[in-house]
Amino acid sequence: MPIPKLFTCDTTAPLSAKRERRKEARPGELLDAALDLFVEKGFAATRAEEVAARAGVSKGTLFLYFQSKEELLKAVVRESISGRFKEWNDEFATFEGTTAEMLRYCMTTWWERVGATRASGIAKLMMSEAGNFPEIAAFYQQEVVRPGQKLIRRIMQRGIDRGEFRAVDLDYAVYSVIAPMIFLILAKHSSGICTDADLPGNAEKYIAAQVDTILHGIGFGAGPPQPETAPSGGRASHKVKSGGGIPSPQAPPPRKDKAKA
């Protein structure tokens, strides 16, 4: 007599579902393993079979998802950094604060989402090895460097358009934001060789100081001294004056010598 289906247990269904979930998770597991190994050992020294082994799969399985080690690295960069630019641009499109607040938010958020994570090692990896892999270098320029510069330029242009920042050469001014963030990444991955070892742990204070320095550099009143206009028909003055807005520190009054007894 056949057993009614009501009392049977299909053990294949849960196993099949588990295998399906495992299959869907594999690309992410491979990317995690690749990121760790690329940062630990370098791109050239990392072998595909090592990535597969750390992810718990075979080398053949890795190449089912990624055609080469180069494509694997590109996927790591997209997953960790370049894939976030749309999200960041959308955030800034609806940002309602001042441009100074936007710049501060930009640098702080970048550190929280990239710099303070394992993904920060990608910048160090690119600086040390991309020169040996022109295709990877070109990819990183297109996917990370140029979009990052464009985003910072957009923020600074907003400040200029709103009358919050002086008109500066944005092609080079963007590096006033990029440089301190790269330095912070290098400090994190240099074990305190070039900086205080606790600098990455004080990233919030460091970023606040950099933002303050940048804003006083591009805010109104921070420009180079300008010569005073000579009176009509008079001799030109050699005195200089600073721009308006942020007042320049005043020199203390001359000290009066005490009368000799």
C-alpha cells in the first residue's frame, strides 16, 4: 500500500535550496577572499587557486564567475569603491546644507564607507602595483580616480556658484581634498612608520582639521594679499591688504618702553 504524500518527507528540497543559496553567495565569497589576499600579498603574488581555496571552492569554480585574475580584481574594485559613486552623487543631489557641510560630510562618509574598511587597501595596492599592469591602471583611473575627482569638483563648484567659496582652479584644487585622504590611508597601512601609529584611530579629528584648513584656504578672505589701489595722482602704496570675509590676524600694538629713571 503506498504511503500517502502527507506522511512523506521530501529531503531533497531543503538540500537543493541550500545548494542554490550557496551558489548565489559564491561570487561575494570569492570577492571577499580576493580583496583580503590582494591587500595581504599583492596582486602579482596572489594566485587564483589561493583565492579559490580561501573561499572554499575549486579553481575551476572561480573561473566560472571570473574569466581571469584581472577580471576578479576589477570586480573587487567595483564592489568596494566604484559601485558607490551613483549612491554618493544621488546623496549630494539632494543635500540641503551649506557647501562647507557638504565637503565635511563627503570626507567623513568616504572614510566611514571606504577608508576605515578593508577596501582602503585597494588604494595602496594600486599605488604599489598598477604601474606594472597598464590595463588595471587604466581601469582604476576610469572607475575610481576620475569619478572621484568629478564628485569633489562638483562640490567645490557648488560652493563657488553659491558664493561660499572663492573662484579657484578646480583642476588642481580637488587635490586639496584627495591628498589628505590618501595620506590617511597610507598611515593606516604603514603600521605607523611615517606617522603616529594612532593617527587612523583619530580619523575624525584628522578629517575635521583638514576640512578646516581647506575651508580657510578657499573661503572668502583667504586669498593672496592684494596691493592697495594708489590714490588718484598720488604715489602707489607698498602696503598690502588681505581679502575680505575672514579677517586677518591683527598685529599687536608696539610696546612702549618704560621711561628711564
